[in-house]
Amino acid sequence: MDVVPRSDAFLGASNSIPNLPVNFLYGSRLIVFVGDDRQQFDLHKELICSRSLFFEAACRNGFKEAAEGKVELPEQEAPTFQYFVHWLYSSRLGGYHDTGFSAAAMKEYKESTALAESTHNRHGGVENQENAVMARRVEEKAIHTATVREYPFLQLVALYVLADSLQVRGLKDEIVTKLFEIYAMNKNVSKLYWDPVTAFNLAYEKLPDSSPLREFLVALHVYKMKAESKANRSMYNHEFLCDALDEVLRNWKNGPKPPKWDDAFTVCAWHEHDVEKCSVVRAKEEGVLFEKWQKLFT
């Protein structure tokens, strides 16, 4: 199985932990039971221990897990852990959820493209150019819809919470970067693929006060979410609302200073940098930033 980090979007894989030799596939296995129903995951011990300080401690320090080759995680959710396993073996956040164009968007795109071609064949000229532009816009909308579907907001937040619990190096920064790319830099977030109330509450219930993700979610709520998305405030975690109000008051007192959402390096403010280099730092060194993303979605 190929475990070499591959390009995720255009920044490249953000997991900078050294790759394991392929012979880890022939090493010992670790059985992980997740959730109350004890869903079973059969994993390569050397691989998971190299990524997670939690598993490394469980398997290297003489605990019974090391002798039995089994670890119980009853408090975790199996679907989120399965997403983690996908990342573990592919070094990618993408490719796990539905990535295809929505049927409606693809149908609209095909119809618009056919219209542009038909107009060109009959008339050509300005009318054809206008239809071609319309077709390209529909195509971009379809690509946007597919991308958001591939990285659902709630699932990314849940994976961050799991990564925090299992002390997975590099993964939390990678998730924040992906959230920043899709849900902060993008001007028109598809409401269908994100659930801010559930996600914000999950982060505030499971993560420590000092968590960078909590700070990021507050900034996202205060500066990026549309007014209609802020309805039903009674559903939000009380501590989250207090933090959001503090941010609003701070900006009212000192003058508004929202994050530079169009600057790729802004996201590093919410990184922990628990590995040598995050994806944004490597992108700077390689001269590759978010130009492609900005071209499509801004």
C-alpha cells in the first residue's frame, strides 16, 4: 500500500512526518475497537504509533495494549475514526467523502455547454461568447459544490477533536488549513455541507480553552458568516457565544481588524506547528500559494 504523502489540493500533503519504509506492512498489527458497539479496525502498529502519541504511549510503555495488541476507544465515534484511518494510510483529507459533481449541477453544466456550442454553430459572435461565459460559471459552481462535499465542515471539526484526543501530529494543522481554504477564503459557502451550530458546539465541548480551532471558529463566525446564519443563537454553546461577543467588543473598542482571509499565511495563526513544517510554510518555500484556489472561488 502506498503511504507516501500525495498532493492534497495544490499545497501538497501537509503531513511532514518522515515516511515509514514500506516494510512496516509486514510488522505487527494493532486491533482498535471504537465506540460502544466496538467496531473493529485492524491497523499496522508501526504506522499508527508513528503518527499518534497516544498510540505510541499505549504500545511502547509496557501497557497491556502492547502485549495484547488491542486498544479500546469506547468514547470515540466509528465514522470519525474511519476518516482518520483514511488519512493515516493516504496522508490525504480528500478522497473519503463524496467527491462527484452533484447531479443538478452537472445537468446544468451540460445543458449550458450544449447551449453555448449550439449557439456557436448557428450564429457565433457575442451571443456565443456570453453563453460560453455562462457555461464556465456553471462549471466553476459545480467544481465548488463538489469540493465542499468532499470536505464537510462538521466532519473536519470532528476529526480535529479526534486528532486532539489521540495526539496526532500534523493532522490538526492540516484540518485548520483545509477549513480556512474552503470555509474562510470562499465567499459563498454552500449551506448544505456545513452545520456550524453542531460543529461549534462539538469543538467547545471537547477541546480545551486554549485550542486554536476554537479561536478560528470564533473568527469565522464573527467575520465571515452571513447574518441569516447567525439565527437561533440559543442553540449555540454559551461559552462560544461569550467568546464571539468578546471578539465583537474588542473590535468595537479598538477598531475592526478582521483576519486577512485572502492571505494564505493568516491560517498559521491557528496552527500548533507540532511538526517541523506545516503545508503553508512549505508552500512558501516552494513558491506555491493559494492562487489556484483564489482564482476559482473568489
